[in-house]
Amino acid sequence: MEFRKDLFANERDDDLNEVGRPTQRQDAQGHVTGRSRFFDDYALPGMLHMKFARSPHHHARVRSLDTREAAQMPGVVRILTSEDVPKKVHTLLILLDLGPDDEPPLAFDKVRYRGEPVAAVIAESESAAAAAAAKVRVDYEPLPAVFDVEEALAPGAPLVNEYHGRNWYDYNGYDFRKIRFGDVERGFREADHVVEERYQMSPIEHAPTETGGCIAAPDTAGRYVCYTNTQALFFSLETAARILDLPSNRLHFVGGTVGGGFGGKVDSVHEPLALLGAMLTQRPVRSAYSRAEEMQVSSPRGAERFYVKDGVMDDGRIVARYARIYFDAGAYSRLSPYGAVKAAAHMPGPYYIPNVWVDARCVYTNRTPSSAMRGFGVTGADFALEVQMDKLARLVGMDPMEFRIFNAYRDGDMKAHRRVTKNAALIECVQAAARIADWPLSERFQAMSSTRDGGGERGVIPPAPAPGPGPGKGASGRRVPPAGAEAAATTARPPAPADAPTVASPARSPLAGRGRMSSLLGTRRR
Amino acid sequence: MSHVTLDFRLNGTGRTELIAGGETLLSLLRHRLDTTSIKQGCRQGTCGSCTVIVDGEPRLACITLAATCDGCTIETAESLPGPGGLHPLQQAFMDHFAAQCGFCTTGMLMAAKALLAANPSPTREDVVDAISGNICRCTGYQPIIEAVLAAAGAGPSGAGQPGGSRPGVV
Ligand code: FES
Ligand code: FES
């Protein structure tokens, strides 16, 4: 492994004693001797098991809920419905002051995704709890459901989540998270080519080898203990305290050993209800997903849809980017409003683009609620951006590695978020990757550096255009094609790096001769 | 439900248990005899985290009826040495970063131990084949394969290898 500390000389002066050498995990010995204690290894005497009655519908009104037959089943000790839950509606991000409360721990008036829990059965064994859960009678009135982010935004779409009152998350009065930098319309007018593409991600399940769960039990002095595999111990503790309307010092959470998380164990769905069960039965209660539940109802990474429209010059400079992001939250927020923000923030990528316009919407649909999963928002954005970069490189006839080096941020460049770039190293990373992969780079690109030719004109916040609807929004609020995208006009061009080509343009790819590519939008499968 | 008496050896100790006819080996060992190194990742025979060794063969405890183990010798990760003197496989798993979250680790160790007992000098393909029923969501498998090969190279019995002979992941 190669360390290029010279690139970070002004940032850190420690001598990296650990990075770059093999080291031992502190829990490795417990793992290889089978002595690491996962939550499920704390099975307690007299422990009860909790299983859920879940909605078979994607979207339905709950007319009535009848637990009488289930309560008569062998081994059943207690059945919880939303009537038992102190805080009937909650949202995770409220701990970061991001409301509104939009999700019931146990559904009551409506179910909004298939598999949503409506009742929790607590019984002497897991099989008794499951058998009784199947006897919970719910009278559902199925409602039209929506599964596509853009369909959910269309007029007349079924309203998924009444707590939002519309099918998108409201960011301080805006229906999207926005980034505005420079003048994208002017950038498109000046561009030699304009390309718009659509990128669709799928939901991804974390599939940890250990399914999510916990064991809650009465402790002394009116306190309760919870052995849990949450990835966010204090976050889950505060969430449980809020749902149970208890001071958090009544709860003692024990965790830290997580059998694979990847973001899938932060939603705190087991702890509040297992604790509630322990409070109401005064016995230990275990709640854990079966493998099937883990796959069906635990939150995946949300499916993001990206439309990325770029203006690029024949010499390889990207001069404008207009991105629309639709982040599929599923039926409830969980952590998705934050994921959509991350996607927006990531959208320019590690490239200097003088004109950027991003609208990122967090959209509600009747799909399983999505939440944290390994860089949610960012990984999808990277997929879209880097595939787009390959397409742009082909379009202008440049080598894809050289194209990235050419457009990379350099120290001193102003990012679209109005932060000045420091310690950029993308150019050096691509150069190193090319060397290792035996990928030939021409001398010109081998000579480029993150420490040169940034800043200056590239280091200032560009003037904003005159106020107007922008590229994506007409007065109706519906997307309209950017005005003048096809017109040719020249005003001041965005500054090129000093080492930009001055004589000959790079060899052109077959596509390059087509001149301006009109939007591909609408010709692609939705 | 009818019950039967089961005689078996668990990690060197003879035991007699009364079991229900449909009881799985996982339920008996993990839930009743507190052999918690056996993990339950799926309880449907697909993840391998419940792998134990029955008469020298790796078996999935979640889909093995306990009643079929009468007279058998059963080994779990509890039979491996403790922190004081690690088995070469345990040491190699540590040295090669083959245990990340640790949930698959005991099952992997059992599958690997059964392999090395039957085939002390496995090829890489043999190792891949032996752990192909064990899912690991963390490591990407390569560190585990390297660890098993290294343990095989360290020779039989608990001689152990001098730790850290080959860094697996940096
Ligand atoms: S728990 Fe036995 S194979 Fe998964
Ligand atoms: S180490 Fe986590 S599943 Fe293998």
C-alpha cells in the first residue's frame, strides 16, 4: 500500500502509527473462541417471545382489530396494540429535531406498507407467539397504493402518509433539498454537448448474518435492561424512552456486539416494544426478526432515481450540471430525509463544475420504509455520476481516467456547496490507480496535480442568474425543459485549468460528431 | 409430543437428555444446553452459522433433528481452546482478519476444522468448497480462505503458528 502523506502535509503531522499496519481487533479473541456475547446469547430465565401480526396489504385502512381469538391461543401472555403504546406516532430523526412524527410503532388507523406491524403477541415460546399472531383478525379496507417515486408526485396520487400531508418531505418550506451554484442555463447554452441520463437504483437489503433483535427485561428499582444489537446504542435508548414516555435513566442498554449491521440496525424497531412488553408482563421479552422478516420488513437502502443533465465542452470541461434526485423513503421517513440530503450534497461529485443545480426530493411510497445502508444517498449518487462520467468521456473522445483527472477538484476550487477545496487528491489517486492497472496516461495528465491550477477564478462563488423558475420548475411546479438548452450563445466561459489544451482538441469519438445531444429523457424506460 | 432419550458426547462430556421428537440439534444445544457459540442466522439451513461437527462431519444444527444424533460425538466451538492457547485455526483467523462481526466465525471454524481433520493439506478450491455453505456478510471470504490455508500450513495439532506470519488485511 502506498502512502502519499505529502498530499496532506498541511493537514496532519502525526506519524500514522496504526494506519497501514496489520492490527488486531479488540473483539477478535472473543469471536474466535465463541465467547463474544451477542444479544441472543443473553437468554434469561422465564423469557417470553414477541411476534407480530403484519399487514398483508401495501396500503389499507384498518376498520377494526380483534385480538380475542389470538389471546385464547396456548401460551399467549399478552397482546400489544397501539392502544398500549404511550407515544402512538414517532419518527427517528426527531432526536435531531427533524420532524414530524410520522410512524406508529404499531399501526392503528392505516397500514402503509406490506408487512407493517399492527399487533405484537407475547407468548411463552416463539412458535406459540407466531401461531397466535396469525389469529389476530384485522378488517382491512384496501386502498390504492403507489410504488414509484414520480407517480407518487403526480397529481391525484394516493396520499401515503397523512402526517406529511403530501408524498414528499418538506425541507423548511421547500419540497426538495436544493443546491444552487452559478447559472446552469447559461452553462447549457455555452456547452458543446448536453447529455441527460436517468439512473435507477434498487432497494438493497443489508442481510446481516445476525437478524435484528433484542431482549428486554425488568431490572431493579423500576429500571429495565435491554440487550440489543442496535448499531446506535444511545440513539435507540433515547428513541425507546420517547416512545415509552420514560426518562432515559430508567433504561439500561447493553450492546456493542453486532452481528453485521451495515446501517440496518439503527431503526430501533425492536427495543421500544420489547421493553413495553417487559413492563407490562414484568418478564423478559425477546423480539427478533426471522430471516424472512429481515428480508421483507427491515428497512433497505432506498431506491434512488437520478436524472443527471450535463453540459460538456469539446475540450472535456464539464460546464453545467442539473440533477434531479428522487429518494424513495417508502412509507415512513426513518432516516431517508437525511439520505436525500446526502445525495444532494454529493451530486457534483469530486469534480469542479462552475454551474450546478440540484433538486433532491425525499418521496413517500407504499414500499417498505428505507433507511440507513452503507453510504445511503452517496453510493447511488456515485453510481449515477461515474457512469455519467464514462459517457461524457466517450462523447468528447477522451480517455475516462484522463477525463476524471481533467475535471477533478484542485486545491482552492470553490465547491458547489460554497466550501473551498482543501487537500484534494483525486488526481493523484487516479494517477496511482492507472499506474497499478497499467492504464496508459498521456504525459500531460501524468503531470497534472491537485495542488496546481485550482483556485483563482475557480475559487470564487459565481454570480447567480437573475431570479427565475430555474431549469426544473415552471410556475406550475412541474418540471419543464430548461429554456434555451438548444440555443447557442457565448458569454464569458468558465475558466479552464491553465493546462487545458490550447491547440488541438482531443480525438473525437464517433458520438462526438452528433453535436448537441438533446435530452434522452422520455425515450428511456421509466 | 413423544419424547426420547438421547445419549451423546458434547465437547468431550457424555450427556443424556430427554428430547421432543421434533427438536432440532440447534434448539437442544443452544437453547437448552447453553452452547451459545452455535449461532442462528436463518434456521432454515441456508447460512451455516449453526455449523457443528457430528462424528467428524460438519452439520447444520438448525436442520438436524436431535433424535438423529443418538450415540454421536458432537463438537462445537466451545471445544476449541480458550484465550490461553489458541488452536491454529483460531490464531490464523485472528492474524488474517477473518473475523469481523464474528457472527459467522464459529460456524466457519467448525467447517474449517472438519475440513482439516479430513484433509490436512487442502487446496484453495478445497477450502472454498468446505465453507461454501457458510455465509459471511462482512469479510468477503478471502481473509477466511487465507486463514484456513495458513492454519493448514501450520501443521496438525495445537502446535500453533507464530502469530502474524502473513498480514491478511492492511
Ligand atoms: S441457522 Fe442453520 S444454516 Fe442458518
Ligand atoms: S464476520 Fe460478519 S458475517 Fe462473517
